[in-house]
Amino acid sequence: CFARKEVKMTYLLGGAIASSQAEGGFHDGGKGPSTQDMRYLDGAWTPEQIETKHQQSPFTQAELTAALADDDTTYYPLRRGIDFYHHYKTDIALLAELGLQVFRTSISWSRLYPNGDELEPNEAGIAYYRDLFTECQRHGIKVLATMIHYDIPVHLVTAYGGWQNRQLITFFKRYVTTLYTRLGDVVDYWLPFNEINAAKFSPWDGVCLIPTPRAGLDQAIYQSLHHQFLCSAWAVKLGRQLVPGKLVGGMIARFTTYPATCKPEDNLQALQDEQYANWFYLDVLARGSYPSYMTRYFNKIGVHIHTEPGDAALLQEGRVGFVAFSYYFSQVATNQPDWEQTAGNLIMTKKNPYLTTSEWGWQIDPVGLRITLNQLNDRYGLPIIVAENGLGAHDELTADDTVHDPYRIAYLKAHLAQLDLAVADGVNLLAYTMWGIIDIVSCGALTMAKRYGVIYVDRDNAGHGSDRRVRKDSFYWYRDYIAAHKEAT
Ligand code: BG6
């Protein structure tokens, strides 16, 4: 009988960052250089050029060559981050003051294996993450750890060609085994890859490929992805043996898509945009096989993936235990070529006349979060984590030594309200980790000017500043919201 019963809001509220955007200390503790440490900003660029660089001019071979020869941090914001590496104790104390229930960060592979192909791990790297996660535990904060948030040891690219090379699976298995055996007791949830679909839209980030020349790029992307899918399956399989009871998940950058009109052609476009950009990735990770619609697509773009015996069985065996996504915007699908465009996370999108945008042009759509949660719940029937969501904005430190950010409070309020509605819809929501809980370097725009945090970091885009942490108005708002949420559960 379907008797009326009260729905409990038992999901966890948290915050997220990534090691490559926060830690800095790019040589400290024996760390090797990573692929994200190579991303370079010309000091002569204007802030506007910096902000649009990622989408208009992806990472180049010339930049990699220059960066490999350069040991400086001046034009490499990601080498500096917010110096979280040296501030993590006080930063975690601030997160505890917020009442955070779960903290998502990533582990830098090149801190544990500086080159990626060593047989033994770097003990100083393990000690750092052990201490960081133990600090979280001490404050009652659960840990969601991403194994790869875009960055891998750069040596794996220069010596092996990156993810295109199947040998990376061997190195990854060694890395994962170390993570589980040495850090397994201080991590609660594991995510092998951040936004695995970034491969297609930002190849250097996603699969560590320089996106030129264009010829052969799709083949290289999908072959690399196949190796990442197998690594994800290995992470699940090894997790079952080495950290039994802990959940290992899969994540995409979600591009929630609406047909522009009720024209059948627009609906077909929306269906296919979602299949190729989003569902394909989670279908492989959660259902354990390549969906049939990809055969049509691979034929169309001339991609043939090289597989080996045992791959199909491994993908089945290594199906993820939860699905996760980042959510920043929604977009419109249409086959009308002249539709107005705007920016979005990782991609250019089509404009929806019913939505407003952030300062960076990303379309703000709280209801789309509820829609996405329902879609994932219906499609996979697995627990769900909203691994990233937040507002990037220019913040100003005022004379009264704070940041008044009503725009961020409004954004969070609207999006968090949709979580409760989705749970009432029947969605099995495990956690929500707000993106950039503390200001970090923006990944796309490589700038400190695009801030997401409820905690301000006094550091500018050239790396100048006191590094002081300042509570924004949104800090107090989120603290009270979390307290009320805990009360209600
Ligand atoms: C996600 C990434 O795609 O978007 C994060 O996982 C990133 O690393 C976030 O920071 C927001 O994008 P940006 O470009 O504003 O930093």
C-alpha cells in the first residue's frame, strides 16, 4: 500500500575544491609537475583576454614546451593556487565552523607518484593527504575524494603520450591500490574521475591531449576515454576488495538540455545532444557497456575504438555505486543555425530567453537542477551526489573587511530549495558539495577574479595578497542553512 509518509532530507551538505586549483606548493613534499601545472598565462594579457582564453584558444604544444622549461610560478596561477597546501588546517577549521558535513577535494597523482610510473609512492605525499583527511574526520566532516581532477603527472604525457596509451591503466591501478591501502580508512566516498565527459570539450583537461592538429583528434579522444572507462571499472573492482562498503562513483559535467520548441526536429536534436554529451559517459560507467546509439555516432565521425578481450566483462563488473554531476547551467537545443549563443561550463551553449546569466554568461536555472536529479534517478536508480554547483562572480573586499554577496546567497537559496523538492519527488540524494566553497583559481579562465567561495581569499590574479581568509555574507547564510538542515534530519 502506498500510504502517505514523511520524506526525510537525509542528504549531506558540503563544499568542494580541487587540488590543482587550491594547493599550490607545486614542488613541496616531493611533488612532481602535473599537466595542470603546465597551463600558462601571458602576463601581458588583459583580464578580458584571460577570461576568454580557455574557450577561444585551448592549450597548445608551444605552451607545453615553454612550461616544461620554466620552473617559475609567475605566470602559472595553478602552481600557486591559494596555498591550501600550507593553510589546510586553518581552512578545515573554517569549514568546520560552517558546519560542513562533507568536503570534496582531489588527490594529486603527482604528489603520490611524481612521475606516475614509479614502483613505490612518495611517502611525503601520502602523509599530507592522511593528515588533511584525518583533520576533516576530527571535525566530523566526511571526505569525498576525487582521484583525478584533470591533472596527471606530466611525465605520463611526455614519455607515454598520456591517456591514449593503454599502459596508463597499469600505472593507474598502482595509484588506486595505494590510495585504498594507505588512505582508504580516512575517505568516505571515492570518485575516480572528475567530469569524465570533459574529454570531448576540453581535451587537455579531460584526457591530457593537445587539441591540434584536428585530424585524428576524435579517434584519440575516444580511445583515451576507453582507457579511462577501464580505469574507473578497475577502481570499482579494487574498491570492492580493498575498501569494502565504501562507495565508488562516476561523474559528468551535466549540460541539462531543453528543446527550443516543440518542433520534432528540435526534440530530436535535444535527445542527441544529451546522448553524445552526457548520457554516453554515465551509461558506460553505470550500466557497464557502450550504448547502441554510440555505434551510429562513431560511424558518423569515423572513430574505431581498439578493445582487448576482457574489456567488456570488466566494464560490467566495474559499474559505479553512485552517479555524480556538476551543475552550473542549462541550454537549449535546436537545429536552427542562427540561434543566439552564450557561454557555459566547458562549452558554448544556446540561449534560453526565460533565464538570466552569470557575469560569465552561464545560464542560471535552479529548476533545471531538480529536472536533472529526476532524470538521473529515473535512468540509473542509483544514489546521486551533486558534486559541484555554485556561482562564479567578481567579489569585492569592502572597507568593513567583508564581502557582501547577496547574489551568491540568492543563487544558493534557489538551488538548494530544488534539492528538497527533488528528494520529495523520490530522488535518492546522497550529498551536495557546493563548488569552490573557499575561493580558488578558476579552472577555465585561470583567474582569481572569478570567485565561487563563501570564504574570500586575499590574493589577486598576479599572486599578490596576504592570503588572509575572510568570511563573506554567504558564509553566515550557508552556516545557518546547514544548521537548519541538520536540525530537520
Ligand atoms: C568544473 C570543474 O567544470 O567547473 C572545476 O570541475 C571548475 O574544476 C568548475 O573550477 C567551474 O569552472 P570555472 O572555469 O569557472 O573555474
